[in-house]
Amino acid sequence: MAESQDTFAKTCGACGRPLAGPVNFCPYCGSKISLGDEKRVTFEPHDSEIEPPQTSTFNITASSGPNGRISPESSAVGKGSSLTVTVIPDAGYRIGTISIDGKPLDPVPSYTFETIDANHSIEASFSRLTFTIIYRKDGKEHDRFSVEYGSGKIIPIITPDGYQLKDVLFDGLSQGIMDYCRFEGVTSNHVVEALFEKLPRIIDDGKEEKKEDGKRSVGKGTWVTVIGVVVLLLAVVAFYFFGKPKQAEVEVVSTPGGAEVMLDGKLAGKTPLVLKGIAVGRHALEFSKKGRRQTLLEIELTAGRNPDIKADLPKQEPPKLPTIPPPTSPPEVKPVTPPAKPEDKPIEKPIETPIEARIEEAIDLYDNQQYAEAAGKLKAILEVVPNNALAKFYLKRSLDAGK
């Protein structure tokens, strides 16, 4: 840089621009420079500096984890302009985290970059949607369950001693009296409420002793007390001689193993598992394992050792986004082949429906009060698997209901 503002230089005779020193050609217009073009010029020192080119476009880079996307994925925008990006989770998922240029931001469905003058980035992650099922007893919360999107849950309705079930409300709507409440394909929060009422009490109004004609008589309440004591003694003697009520035992396994088992809504352990000391009767089993679809079973246990219970947990496929069909093209003309001879035609075997699916069809018929059809399907199932407790249970209920 020159110390004085007055500098001797050449100027281009064609374009008149100042030149920094003796050159043969003008760097601006390319004209040839001659010595006759040299003259005294005055210019400021900064006039000889060439400013670097200014950036006119910037990049907005978007990246997302699995189970969702960001639209648009990346864009080149002009300086000073704005761009809005949208964060879109897949079905059954929600926005987990969002960060702009590495700084965390509250999860929002969209974000706008305003007056852009630099490169920017946006990142997003997604998490599974979960819903809450609240179980109440007579208006008070008794328990709550967290259920993933699209899965199911069985909530047993247990009546406390001294009470009887009056009604069951599902999201405020009466469902009548039932032993359990079953949810499948959950996509929202729910509230189940069981209403109970006390059993009627026997009022003993004859406890006082009465005197008639100078004689002492025993009241009605005294006789009730005596009878109660005798019944209690008989119960103690029966318990002493015949032992405790019989209990059930059953082994549960799953494919694959290591699945969590819930018995009547309570965690019992992981498969393979032997359940002991279970009350005889009907129970609900839930099998769950990460990456597998939840399996729900209803079982009927008898005293002693019961047949093993096996549950298959199929893989949980991620929800698929709708795809746009490709444009239609003219139909392809294929050569016509002569039909095969009758003796050469392969015999098609009917596709057998799994036992579990056939039992579910029978239960749906039972729930729709088609008892005869349900009984017929269940009898056919028991011919294949005679020891299936769930099929036996619903066959008995179908036959009883059809009478």
C-alpha cells in the first residue's frame, strides 16, 4: 500500500481505468497499453484493493433419525430470504427432540429460518407414542397403565369382599357387568371405572330376651348366633380333615423366549415360567417383548398341573407410509398358453387358519350372541387341540347361553 495518496501509474486509453504499474495489457478490458497512455493520476489507496466476492446463497441442512422425516431435507436459499421446514413423525410416533445449529429447541412441528445470512442445520429425533389407561373404583383412581400406540391391555375387574359389581363405565359410558375390560389397537387415552355396592346385611332385631307369662324365652337373635357358631365349627372341622382349597399350576413359554408375562394385570416374570399357587378358574395372560407384537390370552385353570401354555409373539412391523402409485402404462401383451391337462393340474391345498385365529373368530361370534355358530367352530377346534383351555371355556359358555 502506498504511503501517499498521489501515485504515478498508467491509465488504459480504451476504458480510462487506473493501472497499478507498467503493464502491456489492461486487466479490465484487455486493450494493449502504450507508453503514450502514461499520465499522472491521483487515487485513494483503497481504490487499488479488490474486494472478495460476496456469497449470495446459503445451505439449510436437515437430518432426522428413524421413524420420521424433515421436509425439505436440504435447500439452497438466497441471502436475506426465509425458509420454513416441517418435522413429520411416522404413524405411532411423536417428535422427541429438535436442535437448530446444535442447540436444543422445544419440540415443534415446524421452524422458520428468517433473514438468512449464513448456513444453518436442523436435526430431529422421534419416540414411540404412549397412552394412559386409568382404572378407577367408585370414583377413586386405583391403578394406571402405560400402553404403546397400537398395542393392547386387559384389565381384570376384581370385586372386593362384601360388595357386588353394579356397573362398569368405559370413558363414561355404561358397559354392564363384566369380568374384565379388554383393549386392542390403543390410539388414545381411556378411563375404566368399576362401580360396586355393598351386599345386603341381615338385620338381627331379636337379640333381647323376652319374658312372657313370667317365663324367660330366648330371642330370635340368639338362635341366629348359635347357628352361626355351629356353621363356623363345621367349616373348621372340614378344613382340618380335607385341607386347603386346591390350587392350579401351569408352565408358560413363548416364541421367542424372554417375554414378560402379566397375570391378571400383575407382572409374574419372564418366559419360560412356571406359575404355582394360582386360584382355580379363569385368568388373563399378557406376553410382551421389545420388537414383538403383544399377545393376549384368556385361560381356564383346573386344580393341579395344567397343560403348558405357549404363546407366539410375531415381529412388530413398522408402519408403512402411503406410496404414490407409478403412472399407468399400456397393458403388456402376454402370449396365451394352453390350459394344463386335468391330470397335470396341481392340486391346491387349502390354507389352514392358525388355531389362535380360529378361536378369536369363535369369540367374536360369541360376543355377537351367535352362540350356535360359536359352539360349532369351538367343537371343530377341540377335535384338533382337545386340551385348549380357552376353547373349552367359550364352548361351555356358548352352550349355556344357547339354551
